[in-house]
Amino acid sequence: MHPVVLHGSTAWDQERLPRDEFNERLQSIQEMMRQNEINGLIVYSDCRDYARLCYITNYIPKHSWAIVLIPVHGKPRLLAKVAGSRDIPSVSVLTWIDDIKPAQNITGEIELFVSEVAEDGQPVIGICGKAEMRHTVYTEIAAGCQGNSLQDMDIPFDQLLRHKRPREISVMREASGILNSVVEAMKEIQRRGGSVVTTAVEAERVARYLGAHDVRVLYSTNHGKTLEPFETLSDVRNDRLVSYVAVECLGYWVEAMVTLSQQASPIDLRAAELLQFLTQSLKPGAKVGDLVHQAEEMVQPYQLHPLLQNGFGHSIGLSIVEAPSLHASRSENKVEAGTVYSLHAGLTDNKDNNVLLSSMMLVTENGNEILWSSVGQ
């Protein structure tokens, strides 16, 4: 049992994400299964990373985990780790799936699923989320497969998640609007001379008031050297407010790195130039290695902020961090149309001058769309 609820309010908004949206997603998944000669797919997700599960079911586990069983033909079945059958109604209002059971006899449920998807000979079963799965859960799944090998399907499944569908983009635009209002509220608190903690509290209040289901806020009390979550009250006030905010709406995340100051310094201008370069260079077909190499050359005479050790950004959606990242280790990856990126520009002089900027960018074949940006706000 977790000591805290990892996720706040959840709902199935059937106006923005209707049943036919999930039917189309199911068809895409089943087509992917046919291309990989998979008879049945076992998808595991938990409250730490719910992306794959939410993509097909809309269900987000609050405390534990769930499994969705997807046949290559027919409708999926949801196994939710809840106390028992009495909790199934509370799960059913969050998903379009009709066949829902408590995850109590996993081995038996997998045996039934394997028998249902078997055609001629031994069925091929795919699995997603094996790396995140508890050992006991995997052992029960493997026992239910009765000797059938489990084929890892994380990469082809995540490819579907990375390319955003029109309704997904619409939700992320709405979330970006909430994010913009949050940053504007933070500016106002800073203008009035409020503390960094007061600014963080106001950021979460505004986000939830505007309908965000979840909010993550980090702030700095040491001029942007490090960021920390809210743990206690503080009267610390900085001339430069450096913060991080992430907002989740209907499962989809957007994020912002924010640096607010009364007057722009040289390091601020260089970070803005870096972010503008990333924004202009992120085009379909662009190689990540080339983009990262040119961005690194723009950092001088400063250094990358420690928070950028994982790269100049990443894809974002149902997970705050989706692959691929804009990092030298992913140099052969190419930017793809239909993806949403969070671009990061963070610099430090290893003293008291630190800056963190970012932008949310939808990549399309017909030109990119800025969903939110530190520059120009």
C-alpha cells in the first residue's frame, strides 16, 4: 500500500474522448498485433506509469496496478487490482471496457485468455510492461501461459503512443492552456513580492481550479541551483524565480520550466536563443544527433544546467517522459511528425546565475505548433 495517493481526480470525459476513439485505438493495436503475428497481448501498467493501460482503457490505477488482455480479434478484458468485486463499479465508470474483473486469480485468467486466442497450434502471446511488473505478477502470468513464450511488445506499442491522435492533441492543447494560466498566476505572485512557496501553492491552486487532474510543482530557494517539492512553509523570496510545473488533464501531461526575473541577464538571453534554436530545428526527419550537437555548441560560455543531464527535451503525452529524448545517446533517432515534444533550455554559470526555459511543441508535416513556450510569455 502506498502512503499517499499518487494520482488525483480521474474521469472518463466521453465528450472529448468518446467510445469510438478507444475503438479506433483498439483497431490500431490489433493491426500492430497482426503485423507482429501476435494472437494475444498482455498489457501491464501501474500507478507509477499508467500510459499504455490508459491509452487503450482510459483507466488509471490510483494505488496499485491493472492488466488489460487484448485478443487479436474481439474485445479486451480488464483485470484491476482492487479489493474485490465490490470495487468493480468504481472502475467501470472510468473505462469503456465492459468485461472487468478483479485481478485475484491471475494464472487462471491468463490460462482462459490463452485458450480463447489459440487458433491453429500454439498461440503467440505478447507482453507490455514486463520491466515495471512485480516479480510475483510476472510469475503468475508466465504460469498461465503454460509454456508459451512471451514476446516483448513495448517498442511497437509505444510507437502508437508517441504519434498523437487528433483528440489527444486537443486534450494537450487544453492542458497547455491551463499551464499558461498557471504561469501567469505565478508571475503575478512574484510581481507582488510573494515567497517562492506562495508562488508554488498558487500554481497548484490555479491548475486544479481550472480542471487539472494532477499537478507537479518544484521550486528553487537557492537561485535555481536545485529544485525541490513543497514540504514546509518558507518566506524565502528570490529576485529570480526558477520553477518547474507539470499539469495533467485526462491522463495527458504538459510541463513548463519557468524563470521569472525583472530584468533579463546575458545568461537569460543565451538560454532564450538556445530554446529558439531547438524550436526552429525540431522538424520531421531531423536527426537527434545533429540537433544535440548544434545545441551543445550554443551553450558556451556557460554550462548546461544539471537538470538537463538527460538531454534537451523529450516526447511527452500519457507519460511525462516518453521516448525518444533529445540526448546524444539517441543520436540516430529522427524527429517524427505527429509527436509532441517538451524542449528544454537550461544554463548555469555555477554561481548564482541559473536559468531554466522550455516549450511544448507539436511536430507536423505542415509546420510546427507551439502549445506553450517560456519565450514570449
